[in-house]
Amino acid sequence: KPDKNESYIYRGSDNSYYEKFADGTEKCIDEALPFEIPDNWTWCRLINIGSWSAGATPPRGELQLYKGSIPWLKTGDLKDSYIVSIPESISDEAFNKCSVRLNPIGSVLMAMYGATIGKLGILSIPATTNQACCACIVCDSLDNQYLFYYLMSQRDNFIRLGAGGAQPNISKEKITNYLFPLPPLNEQRSIVQTLKSIINRM
């Protein structure tokens, strides 16, 4: 069943961008677009570029749930880099009992709560997460590092989206509804290599 928030963005014959929704309605979104993109790129929502999921925390009082070998990541483990080790783990019982997903290698993770909002990571090992972390298993047409760097470039905007409450937080829905500029795969990889070269010289 299609997600009610899923949509398709296209450029009309008048050169304006329109968003068509699952219910058939559509609207012009020119004013919502943050910048111009090349003609061979497209705009989409983050929900359209992969499978997104938040995790869960097994009851801390049930110690046996933490005596296992399944890596379980908290947002404090996100360091804006590849994740090669995770201090905590959960058991098979916890995995089956709680709403957690085993995210595969290459998944892109983003913190949603508190002072860590916008912190990122890319999994080098399969792992589950707590509920304060949103994980994306990217589709085949997306380079996960391109997504990683784009999310990093938008961190201040995500922090602003999470402001306003006693505890700042940004929901999975706000993340997946965020606009995303999608180049062809070869251009994504070229952009990533250019960014890495710049970062290495800093």
C-alpha cells in the first residue's frame, strides 16, 4: 500500500515544479524549493529514496534483553562518520519482542532527539537502533555517501525543524518529507569524490 505522504515531483511545460500526490491532487511547489538544480537532476522527498525506520529501546529492567550479539546503536554513537563498532547489544529475544529493524551495512543513520539532532553515521556493520535514531536503507539509484553529505549540509535546517518543545526533536515524518535534490548516480559519485578531496585538504 503506498504511503499517503508519497508523491512525485516533476517540471511542467511552464518550467515550474509540481508535486503530484498519491490521491491524484497536485500543486506548484516553486516557492518551497531552496535552490535551482541542473536540468538532468530532479527534486523528490526523502521518503522516495529509501526505506526509513526508527528503532526502539528494550525495557532496561529486563537484563536478559541486553545479553546478546545484535549491535544496538544510540544517538550518542553517531559521530558523523562510518560506524565500525557499537558499545551495546541486544538479544534475539529483544529483537523479536521490540519494534527494531536490523539495518544492513551502508544504511545512513540520523539522530532525531535532543542535543544530537542531525548527527549522522553510515553503518559498517549491521545494527539496530533506539527510537531516537532514524535509519535509511537507500535505493539502488542512490549513493549512500551522497545522502550522508546532503543531510550534513542541511543540519541547521533540521535543528530548526526540531525546535519549539521542552526537548527538541524532529520526527521521522519531518525527515522523510524533506526535499532532496537527486542527480544521476554517476554525478552523485563525482560530487562525493569532490567533497572528500576538499575535506582531506582541510
